[in-house]
Amino acid sequence: MGTWDESEHPRDENGKFTYKNGGSDSVKSEEEKMQRRADLLYPSMKDKEPKTDYSTVGLENYKKEKDFVTGGAANIQMDNEEYIKNLKNLAQTDSDLRFLNSLDYILKEEGGYNNYKGDKPTNLGVTQDIYNIYRKEKGLPSQDVKKINIKEATQIYHKYFWKPSKADKLQHPLDLVYFDMYINSNPREAKNVLNRSDNDVYKFIENRRKFYDDVIKSKPIKEKFRKGWYNRLDNLKKYIDEYYASIK
């Protein structure tokens, strides 16, 4: 992932970073690591607080605070997209913007409530188990994941997946494909696939496909998921191809 070099990420006259990518986190000392974290959180070192905190974020500029409960209706899905779009306008760091772009893609892939036989029920891609943990940590009573709203989903993905996975340290679109696997598979296996991929996003896709083949080989009952898993990989590859074509 390279070596962090501040000269590659200059600040402007107000102390705000002007870099276009997330840099890396290969610094060695704890002091350097703390500085790196501060650089990502504080777009200007004059600021005492991060501009956007996804554990408490609310959209003051949004028309109306309400719960966005998904149910398949087109206008409700548009509300979800509008919420993420407004958050993008609030994002102050490259990492935050890449998180929201990745989340935007993943939410469109996940859709609303799903309860397939042999799999855990999910809504916006969040399982009931994770939703229970989130609600408990917030001091809120448990409720059916059918009732999750887009604000809760955003906080869950940021706290339990984006930050722990360290996807924010990767370049786009590798950050997206790794983040997607970290969410949908065993996090340990996602890290193993990343380590075998030499930071090559296409190699990551193929290694992830092999991972699914191995899962099905060891547990034939999982064969019923092959088509869905492969479709997800094909969609990611299509996104990657289009992304690289757009920046040529």
C-alpha cells in the first residue's frame, strides 16, 4: 500500500489537506499512527471536532427527520438514495466520501428486506444479530430488522464494517470489493483474500470466486447460493471496468 508521505498530500493555506486519495497506514510509531488518524479525521487541524461523525450524524439540511423503513416502494428507495447523497455533501475527508460511495453501491445491491430459506434475514444488508447489537449499544430496545432505517444502517456499516476492516486504507475500487466481501463473508477470509491479491482488484475478484468454490466444495448445501454469489462478483467486475474506463 506504499508509505505515507505528507509531501504527497499537501495542505492548503488554511491547513486543509488537498490530497485526492487516502494515502496509506504503513507508518510505524504510535505517534505517527495517531497523526495519521488525525489527518483523516480533521480536514483542517484548526478544527477541534471531526466534521462528520457517523455515530451521531443527523441531517439538519434534510427536509424532514423521519425513519426510512424499506419495503420495496420506489419512493422509499429514493429516500434512501437521497439520504446518502446528502451525507456525501457533508463529507469532509476522502475516506468519508469513499465510504459513502461504497455504501451507496452496496445498498443498491442489497435492496430491502430479504429472508431466504437457509440464510439469515436482512434488511439493507444488515442482519438481525448485528441490528440487535447496535440497538443495545444505543440503549434502545430490540426490534425487528424490518424496521431498520437508513440512518441506522449507515452508522452500522461505518462502525462495524468500514472502520474495523480498514478498507479506508485502500485505493478505490479495491476498497469497495474488499469492503463488500468483509460484509458478506467471514472477515478473516476477506483479509486472507486481500493478502493473496497483491492489491490487484481483478485478482481479488478471482480469489474471491475461488473462495466461494471452496466453500461449496466443502459444504455442498451452499450450492444454492452459487448463482447469487457469482452475480455479485460479476456486478462488481462490471463496476470496476466502467470505473477504469471513466478515468482514462
